[in-house]
Amino acid sequence: MQLNLNKPICFFDLETTGINISQDRIVEISILKVHPDGNEETYTKLVNPTIPIPPEVTKVHGISDSDVADAPTFKEIAKEVYNMIKDSDLGGFNSNRFDIPLLAEEMLRAEVDFDMKNRVAVDVQTIFHKMEQRTLSAAYKFYCDKNLDEAHSAEADTKATYEVLKAQLNKYEQLENDTKFLAEFSSRKKFADFAGFLTFNKNGEECFSFGKHKGKRVVDILEQEPGYFGWLLNADFPLYTKKVLTAVKLRQFNNKLD
């Protein structure tokens, strides 16, 4: 089954130095861009993370410091990556909780603006977990009856993710062949930022989802405790979270001027 697309969708996978969204870096990126007419483009690059790759992480994906010593940094390829995905929706396996947030951090560090305002994200892992509760390798075997022999190779994982989604559409009649439906189906709780520090209340207003102000509106706390905004910007929060907080602060300031 071919995906029913109104715009391109980029399936992508990242291999990284670890799982800390605000501190870890990309060491390999692979993108499979699927166009509405079915044509496909691929893009795979090793990336010099500029920080050491822990030996225990190398054991997982097989990429060592020596492998990426002569590779470009993410800042050097950021515009290439952006140009490939800028007109596309995004898809991946656990991408909503990890790959998209980490990609956003890398983009912002490279001074390339990134947001999800005009795109949706299809998380194949969420669909899989709602339906079968398995891992990517098991999903590939279950849906495609193939062994994922090169698991943790970004390119192999990316291609497997795309094949699994097509097989899911064939298997489950309740899944609509529409990226907006799939994005909604594969989403979890709605967050204002990627990392989940800011959520929305029933009125669509940004609220804190952590700490002493959990559940409270961001605008109220920034008004009542002006110093809290400065603390947030200087603390070890993801850059995209800080971007959203700054947007709320600017909106609050502009509303006072009206």
C-alpha cells in the first residue's frame, strides 16, 4: 500500500551520543523523503558531534569517535537537512519523544529556525504500541515478516520504519491512509514544547507540567514571578522549550501594549 500524501513526508532516524535531548548530539542522520507521487529520496550522513561518544553507546550503534573524526559537524549540514525537510511532514519510530526534539535542538544550535507549526508528525512506534506493544525489530518481523539484521543502523532503521507503517495501513482497517489522521493517532498528550515541560490546558493555554508550578498557566507565573523567566532561560532546559517560553513572554508583552 502506498501512503496517501498531500505533501511529502520525511521518515528519519538519528544515532546519537546518548539520550539527553539538551546535551547529547547527533552522530548519524538518515532521511527517507517520500513524495505524494511515490518517488523517494534518501539522505544519510555521519556527523561529528564535537563531543566524545561514550563506549557503551558505540556498542549500541557501532559508531566510534574515529568513525566521525573527519565527518562534518551538524552545523555544517544543518541547511542541507533543513532544505530536505522544510516542505514535509515528519515520520519516525519514537520520533515524537526523541528524534524530533533532539533534531530541533541541533537545528537551533546551528541557528536554523525549526518548528512544527505547518507540519504533522507520525510516530510509528506509538501506532505499534497501541496495536501490538513491541520494539522496532519485532514490528518489522511482525508486520513485514523480515529480520532487521542491521538494527541501530540509521538507514536500515529508517527504511524499516517506512515499511512497517505501510504494513500497518494494510493490516488495520481503522487506520486512515492520511498523514494528519496518523499523526493524531500516533500522538500522546499535547505539549507546547517537544520535551514535555510545557503542556496545554483545555483552553489551549500553555501551562507548566513540572515543579512547583505544575498545572499553572505560564503567563500567570511570568507575571507573578518575573525572575522565574530568567531562571528558566539560564537553567539546563532544551533550547526549543526556551524558545516557546520566550514566545509566550513576547506575546504577553505585546498584549499589554494593545
